[in-house]
Amino acid sequence: MSEYSREQRKPRVAVVFGGRSSEHAISCVTAANVLQAIDRDVYDVVPVGISTSGHWVLESGDPERLSITDGKLPEVDVTAMPVLFGANRELVVSEPGTVPSTLGEVDVVFPLLHGPWGEDGTIQGLLEMSDIRYVGSGVLSSAVGMDKHYMKVVFQAAGLEVGPYVVIRDRDWRRDAEACRKAVDELGYPVFVKPARGGSSLGISKVNSRGELDDAIVEARAHDPKVIVEASANDPREIEVGVLGGLDGAPAEVSVCGEVAVSGGGHDFYDFETKYLPEGEEYLALSVPADLPADVAADIRAKALTAFDAIEAEGLARVDFFLDADGRVVINEINTMPGFTPTSMFPRLWAESGIDYPTLVNRLLTLALTRPTGLR
């Protein structure tokens, strides 16, 4: 398509969601909200779903169908019309038994995929090979931001403090499970056992004694054969910060700080139920802005920018910290594609910082459309 003809139409956005990871449903919920927020007077929107089996389909994009309703988690309709990216950035409908037809050139992809096979650099690599612009971080930064082990290695190299941890790879657990248990014992209990490359608090367990450890590792391994075990901070407060790429070459911006607190109902931490399900809301308190001394908030915000730059993130990220009882700021993780659900912290942080949800979505699309393709 010529530059002239492209100027005669609205930029076409492919909103890609779902995916093969255990966070499939949360990706659908995120997409429901983003699809509602995109200004259709400015953008032509094409909803593309990826089923749990990996099939790409042309979705309806109905926000109600993609929302959590009566406790039922949404999923991509695998029976919908198959689509794929063809030559010249075109989105092609490829229904069996019919001649493929094109939906036209895609100018930018908004990949709302959480977890492996999406947030971890895989779809970013596909889009890079296809010379298609997209929202968010590139291949390396997405991969590092997904893997809690290598993330910590990079953070330490950048001078950020991380908490003690143990990595249990699949080969370690199979070869010598007792050695893995002893390594965790040295951290001291309680500990948090997590899939190394997961999110949305799926597969995470708080373990108070060795007797609970094996079950927690089995649960984490159901989501990822690589497990990370983290020592619990000393009576920590959980503080989260949003980072947003700057326009026209300007430095990245950082939001106000927010605080997450969970208590009651058997919830020991910010788990899946308190994050996403109505029955968990009564046990969750989100404070935006967080009640922090000005110097502590400034320190945390500066460290969020350091983390963003350390993994060479682009577009957006949410950076999570622990502020322990001794006043130490310990970085927990960075999320290169944070949730955009109604209860998600990232849009709340920016709303409090003066950027509402539709403006935030438009900002991310503008950032993606104006950056070059290829090596950056």
C-alpha cells in the first residue's frame, strides 16, 4: 500500500489476546477493556484471538463475552474464522475450503497476551520478523521481564536490591529433589514458591514449613517446569509503580506509587482471587497514591525507572517493590504487559497521575506507531 493511500484511512490496529498460557482468561478480560477504550473515530480495530491450542481467529471483540461473568472465565472462540499474518503486513482470513481473503494491512499490533507464548518475547519475535510495529517491549526485554530468575540477575547488575531466592529447574528437581529442599531451607520460612515464567498469581503458594514445600513446587510446576522460591521480606508493604515511554524521544515517565494490601478470607498475599474475582474484592485494599514519605516515594519511583532501563523496556511496564519494616526497598519484579482490567493497578496509577484509561491506550498506540521497526 502506498504512503498516500495509507494517509487516506485510519491506522489499523490488531488487538491480539488470549494465548496458550494459563493466563488466557485474564488476557481476554484485558482485551475487553482495551477494545472498549480505543477511539474508533481514530483507529480501525481488528480483534484477533489466539485459542489455548494456539489457533489464531477473527474474534467478535464483544467486551461482554470477554469479561468474567458469574465467576465464569472467558476464552477465545476456537470456532471463529481463522486468520494469519500474510505478506506486506496484511491480515489474511484463511477459512478451510475457501480462497484466502485479506482484511488489509495492519499498521500496529496491540499484543495483550500475558505469560508464555506472548508476553515472553515470542510474539514480539514473530512481529519483528514480519516488520510489524507493536505496543510494548521488544524480544529481549520481554523475555527477561517474563523470567523472574534472569530478571533478578539483570536488576542486581543494575544496582537494585533483590531478595534472597532459589531457582529449581526441571532437571534439578528430577535429579535431586532433596538438594532442592535443602537449598530452600537455607532461605528460612516462610517462602513464596512461584512459576519462574508466570503471572496473575497463578501457581503461587506461600509456604510456612518444609512439610508444605513439595505440594507448592508441584503446583508451580503445573504452570512452568522452572520454579523460583523467594524468601519473604520482613513485614513488607507491597508498592507498585507504572512506567510509560516518553513521546518524541522524551524520557520515560513514572506514575505515582500505589500500595496493595490483602487481609482476611484466608488470603496471605495478592492472589488470583483478590486480583480478579468479585469474591476476593472485600479482602483487597488498593491505595493510590500510597501513603509514603515524599523521599521514600521518590526513591521507589527512581528505582522503577532504573528497572525499566535495565531490561531496555519500551512502551510500558509496572514495577513492583517491597518496602520492609526496616525501610529497605527491595525490587520484586517488572511486568512488561501489565493487566488492564477494571481492578488492575497499572491504569489506576496513571489515572491518579493525570492520564485516564482511553488516553493511556492512545498513548501506547502512538508510541508504537512512531517508533521504527527493526533493530533499535
